[in-house]
Amino acid sequence: MNTDGNRLIMSANIVAIANLKGGVGKSTTTVMLADSLAYHFGLNVLVVDLDAQANSSQMLLTEQGVHAASEQGKGTHHLLGQFLEGRKAMAGPFIMPNAVSIEELRAAEMKSERLGWISALPAHPQLRMDELALEEEWYSRTGTPTTLSEALARHFQNAFSDLLPLYDLILLDCPPHLSPLSRAGLAVADVFVIPTLADAVSSWGTKQFMSWVGENVRADLVNRSFSVITRFKNTNYARQTRSELQNVYLKDIWFGPTIPESVQVLTAMDRPAADSYDTFRGKYGKMRGDVRVLAEEFVKFVHARKWNESFTKVRT
Amino acid sequence: MTDETDQDAFTKLDRFFEELRLEMRANPELAVRLVKAIGAEVSFEGTLAVKLVNPRELAITSDEAGFRAAFAAMTLADIKTVLKAHNLASAVDMKGLQAPELIDMAYRRAVAKAAERNV
Ligand SMILES: Nc1ncnc2c1ncn2[C@@H]1O[C@H](COP(=O)(O)OP(=O)(O)OP(=O)(O)O)[C@@H](O)[C@H]1O
Ligand SMILES: [Mg+2]
């Protein structure tokens, strides 16, 4: 974020995909956005997995790929080690430069015509242990969760600022709670993508998220939020709940498309192997229109808020 | 219980098993589930194999030779159908590959996926 006179120019470069509620589609939305922004808008996207469940990393790289990445010294847990040992903040060495599964992106790359790309700073289950160890260490030195979150956020800020010139967008897949790590992720984000389900408990989780982040991280959160209703089953109940979310409780938030519940999403997120590629059409099948609109709406949202130079379509 | 009601019960059981037998004939998926439920091993041939073989399960429950045998009698198109249906390969992955290469890929990926999921 830099200033131009008194006017704040915000950048939409770091996007946190977050909600306090678990299982609302954060990781799935992260991967769909990455694929669709890379495919349709030719963007160079970095996916950072801050969740020790490593779901978006698995979706992008497969589980074997997650382990292979870790063996090559890649992964978000190394950022914690770096922080703990007081080393200079640097994320570049921990990034898997290829997390692409879309054939069209790979084919263009082969012809040295890169047009849209995805890299990943993956998570590994080790992240959970490393975060615990960090907490033990920090609290034994009379630190608090808040000071730890703040110090980690500064570390991330430094680590990611070197990356900003290299990527169009950095997507942070956040875990469903407020650990120091996830708080640090929220603190460095410019924009929030908030997936939610159209049911009462998810509305509740979303409300909690909005009020906590609004009070503790971003006062202008409402203006920076893009919500997506996911796994939508077209029932009366779901339609009512969605209507309330969009027209009453979260009426000031930008809503992206409603993503239907579909088996196609499950198969799209289950990459057959780390060397498997599929066309965008093949990967998303009958969901491809929804995934395209997700990126289109997100880009509209970013433009409307004037955070960024314009992104233009490179593929239909 | 009188003799008469005994007879009645057996007749009814016979009817029950007859219905079950007929249903199993008509519905091989059900037959397979029932046979598996009593702990017997099942293997398939022909079009039934294409419909019922689960490569990930097979990768765990049988050895490599058994795995390959399940695909040996299948046509190229059938192998592709199985790989696609079980999300083990995309059309792009399978383009231009012949049956032996596809079976290699199926085995490699099924073993890997099953290992990921097996506790
Ligand atoms: N549109 C959809 N149709 C069907 N299933 C979906 C859809 N979106 C997500 N899912 C499934 O819902 C589950 C939760 O999704 P996901 O893991 O993306 O949520 P999450 O918010 O990241 O969860 P967590 O809080 O554990 O990180 C997964 O099993 C995922 O495959
Ligand atoms: Mg997740």
C-alpha cells in the first residue's frame, strides 16, 4: 500500500481467501480462482497455502507432489523456521514454480509463450508442528498471541513484498481459525474473498469473521470483501438464506457468482497425478462457466474498487 | 410353531432368496456388493469389468499381476473409459497412448492414489 498525496492507493495484490467457518470452500475457491484467472486473464498467480491441512496444495500438486515439494525444501513451514531463527524474510526459495494442471497454460509455456501461470508456496502437515513449536517458544519469552501474529505479519510482509513484482496476484488460502499464522495472513492481505455456504451456521461464521477482521485487521473490510456462496443446493431453504445474506446481512459486500454443488468440482480438485494435465474444459466440465464467471466477477470487483491496472481477457 | 406355519416360513424364505437371486442376476453391482460383504474375492470379465473394476481398490487388494490381469482383456477404449471414470487420467494424458502404456499409467497412478488415501 503506498500513498499518493493524501489519497491511499491500495493494491489488490494480496488476496486472502478466508472464513472462520471450516469447510465452506476456501481451498476450492482458491484453486478455481487461480485456474480461472490464469486461464482467462493470463495472470501470473502465486497460491500460498497457510493451512496445515494443505488442501489447496494437494488440489494443485497432488499429495505426492506436496511431499515431493517438502523434500525439495519447499513450503510455508520454512517461513516459520526462518522467522524463528531471525533470518532475513524471503519466500522465493520455498516456492514450487510450477503448480499448473491446465493443458493450455502448459502448452503455451512449452512454446515459450507463457500466458497465465500458477506457482505455489505449498503447505505441508509439518506446518502444524512448526507453528506449535513457534508458539511454545514465543510464549515462553512472555510473548502473546497478538505480538506473535504482529511479528509474523511483518515477516510475511517483507517476504511477500519481494514477490509482488513477480506475480499479478498472490492468493492466500487461510485456515478456518485465528491462529497466529492465519492472523498474520489476514493482516498482510489487501482484499478478502469470503466463501460461505447458504445455511445458518455458515452465515454465523461469516458474520463472526466480518466483525473480527473489521475490528482487528481492516476497518474498511466491507469495501474490500468479495463473497462467494459455494456448494449451493438449489432448495427453498438455500435460496432464502442466500437472499438474506445478499440483501440484508452482507448487503454492502460484493457478491461473486453462486457456485453450485457438483461432483465435477470434486473430480476437478482431485488431480490424477502430478504429471497430469487437462484442458480447462476437461477439468471443469459443466462447471467451467461458473469458474469463468468467478474470475470475471472478481476482476470486475477489483476494477470497481480501482485497486489495480486492468486485467483483460486472453482466452474465452 | 405348527408344521403348517413352518412350511409357510420356508416357502416365504424360498421366495425371498429367489427374488434376491433374480435381482443379483439383473443387477451385477448389487451382486458384487453382496459377495464382497460376505468377504469373498471377486474378479470380473468383459463389459462387466469395465463397469465394476475399481483400480484404486484393486491396487490395494491384489498384486501387480492381478491388477494387470483385470485390464488384459479390455479394449483400448474400455481401458480409457475406466481411467476416465476413476479420475486417474484426463483425455490429454491418454492421447496417443496404447493399451500397455495406459495400463502402466493406471497401475502407477492407482497405487499412488490408493497409498495417499489408505490409512
Ligand atoms: N461446488 C462444490 N461442489 C461440491 N463439493 C464442493 C464444492 N466446493 C467444495 N466442495 C467440497 O466441500 C468440502 C470443503 O471444501 P474446501 O476444502 O474447499 O473448504 P475449506 O473452507 O477450505 O475447508 P477448511 O476449513 O477445512 O480449510 C471439500 O470436500 C470440497 O471438495
Ligand atoms: Mg481449506
